[in-house]
Amino acid sequence: MKKNKISKNWINKQRRDIFVRQSKVDGYRARSAYKLMEIDEKFRIFKGGLSVIDIGAAPGSWSQYAVKAAKNGKLISIDLKKMEPIGNSIQIQGDFTNTEIQDEIKKNINGKVDVVMSDMAVDTTGIKNIDSIQTGELCKEAMFFAKDLVKNNGYFISKIFMGGTFNEIIAEGKKFFKEVKVFKPKSSRKDSKESFIICRKIR
């Protein structure tokens, strides 16, 4: 009974959610597109011709936004799940934390890229501190990968949860990048502990 009540609450929340409704109007696959849009509006990251790697991309709304915003650029999307095609992007299906998948990504890049972005998160357990730590590990993995691949003036953007590893991730970011900011978009749900780390300019 409890489970039914929770799923009913979730459905009602989705119906009331302006960003869920707007995503259907705008043709985005998920409301998360608006988080990236707000990040872009604040930090002015995307422009025509950029090369972008999107980690943890499914269902693809960040990739959809990147294809529109970085017109004529190059996009590589990676996820465990198979995705519907997005423009002429390269899609790689597999576990990003696997070095073979990381090598496959590198094979599709000429030189370095402008943006590495990650919306990766673990399947939540409901225990917020464990979720925070596990998602933090994914963020760190993406950051280590990004630091060797982004151009000197390039960006690394990632989901980050407030909690156990938050300060450690900020400190790691400052080791590799000159500019490190944390931003919570309005389109992030108020009861969510998620924010986003935006790193720029390789040290």
C-alpha cells in the first residue's frame, strides 16, 4: 500500500511540475534539459562548433540541448542504456567507468574537447548520504577523465549531491581547474540535494 501511495505522489508531483509540462511542449526527453539550459544562461558555455562529451546521457535531454546550442559541433553521448538517435551525434552504449569504454570515447576525438558534462547518478537507495557518496564517486571519475581531455579554456560540468563527498569533490576540482563554481538551477526540485559543479580553465 505504501509503495502505491509513493508512486501516486510521484505522479501527482510530475503533473504539477511546470518543467515536466514544458519539456513535452519543447520536445525534450526529460525536464533535466532545463537544468543545463540554466547553467548555460548563467555561465555562457555553449556556442556554435563546440565539441562536447555527454556522460550518463540517457534519455538524452542534455544531448538534445547541446546539439541545438553547439550547432555544427561534435557530440559524443555515453550511457548504459540505449538511446534514440540525436542529430548526428556519436552514441556509445556501455559503462563509462570501464576503461574500454573510455578508450572508445577517446578514439572518436581529434585532440581535445570544449566541454565534458555528466548528469550521472546512481539508482537511489533512499538513504541520502549513501546516494550522495556513490554519485560523488561518479562525479570524481568523470572529472579525472575530463581533466586530460578538455582544452585549456574548456569546461567540466557535473551533477553533485550535497553530503559526504561534497567538499572533497570541490577540493579535487580546484586541483585541476582554476575556476570552480557550484550552482543549483531553479529547475532542480526544491527537495533535491543536487547541485552542479562547473569547472573551467585547466591548471
